[in-house]
Amino acid sequence: MPEHLPNPPSWTCTGCGREWPCATKQSQLLAEFGGARASLAVYLGSCLVAAAEDLPTLPLPRARLRFLGWLPRARL
């Protein structure tokens, strides 16, 4: 089974070639981080910053959605 890792500077997935984090990696990250949503958000935020440096033409709203927009919301 291929690993779904980021491939800077294009930030494509090494496992499937889609934009990272791909759907498979999103599921893996949710499982890896369990209920630690804040920790996962910090990790993905650091990835977003690195990707923004590598992909200066990527619009920030799209980058935010790609890296953070899929995270589950906290239940109140």
C-alpha cells in the first residue's frame, strides 16, 4: 500500500498524485491524531505555511480550505 506523503514543492501526494492532503491521508491523519483536533490543526497549519512558500500563486483562501477546511468542527 503506497504511503500518502506530501511531495514539496508541488505538494502533491506521493501515493496517488492528488493534491496533498488527499482524501486517504485526511482519513489517516484523523485516525493518527484521534481526538486531538487542535494538534492536528497546528500540524496542518505548519504544512499550509510551507506550501504557501512553495506555491506562491496558490490563493490563500484555497490553501486554507485545502489544508484546514476538511477538519471536523468541535461539537458544542
